Amino acid sequence: MILLKKLETALGDDIVVEFGIPDTPKELAEMLGLRYQVYRDRKYIDPNEHPNEIEQDEYDREDKCVYFIAKCNGKMIATIRLIKDFKLPTEKCFSFEEPAKIRRIDRSLRAELGRFIILSTKDCDKKTFLPRGLVMLIMFNVLSEYGTKNKIHGGYCFIKRKLEEKLEKRKFPFHRIKDYTLTIDKDHVLYNYFTNLDDPIIPIFYITEEALLATRKILENRLMFSEKENVFTLKNNLYTKALRHLGIL
């Protein structure tokens, strides 16, 4: 892994979450395997169509992605990909009027966020854990920093309604696309994912600068974190305990 950031707690529990870019065939295979396991368990894909137990599509096979992962004590618990293409997946899966903020961004400066998976850190330690929201926060911070450095000014994403509610609760600056129509074909690899009415899909767009400022604001809150050389430590105090009690962390 090309290490970008670390997250730990001040609880003395020896939990460390590392964030970065996979850079070995083993890590890439582990990442695709994690995607398969989660999508199989949630019945988004047919396991009979994935005999090698990995989940990938044309964007992966055509080398149009940059991947980001998180590992908890060496075990992969999160992944997301950044897709660069002339026409992005959200534009193919939905019909909608292009938002004005995105219209102002040249297509060469856009990218799509996709295949976002995050597990609980309880999977690597049963006694204590870091809240998923913190792992998600640093994943988005890493993504927005990468986008800023690589001239990605904004783009699209589609997420489940339940995740949108979590992002709204944490005031992450993602914007819902209004008046859209789902246009995917029945043979789409994630057809079941898109058509689950119990937890519908929401197309959204993001502006990189907004995401960077929002995530930095939280990470620079010294009531919550101490930081040294991109290692962020969640403090154990009344403030963070209150945030946990309120479900914000």
C-alpha cells in the first residue's frame, strides 16, 4: 500500500487503520474479493456469475480506475474507486439534467466515485472499534486531497438512501441530483443493487474543493483529534463521548 494517512484511538486498544492506494497484485485481489463478498452477501450479484470470487467490471478491466483502501491492523475493511472516463457511470445509469455546478467543470476534470464499501473495525478487534463514520471521513479526505492534486474538480456518484442519510447527518457536502430516471438494463451486473426498493439508489454529485474543506475542518478539530505526520488520533474525552452518544461518530 502507498500509505497516505493513519487513524488510531487514545484508548490504548492498539487499533490502527491505514489509508492508501493498493500497489501490489495481492492487495488488488484482496480488494476485488472484498467487493465480491459484500455484494454477494447483500444479494447485489449472482455468485454463479463470479466463479473466481472477485467483483469487477469494464472500468476495472480497462484500467480506468484509481483505487483507495483502508486496512485495520492489516485487514482490509474499506475500498472505493475513482473512475475517469468521458461518460461516467452515473450518466449511463440515470437520465437527468446536468447540474449547473458540474456543467462548469470540463469533462477532463471530472471523475466518479464508486464501489464504496466500509466494514466495521470490529472485524479486526471484537472489544473496541473506531466508528465507521471516522473511517468514511478519512476516506473522503484522502480522495479529495488526491483529486485536488490531480486536477479532479468534481463528479458523480450513486449511493444508497441510507448512506445519504448518514452523509446528511454528518453534513458532508454531497448534492442530490433532482428529477432523475433510472435507465439501466436488466443485464447490468448490479441490477439487483439498483432495483432494491427497500433502500433505493440516489444519484449525487460532488465538488472536490467543498469535500476537501469539509473533511479538513473536522480533522483539524483539536477537541476530537491530535495529529502528527498524517497520523490522526481520536481523543477519549467528554466531547468525543458526547458525539458518539448522539450518533455523530
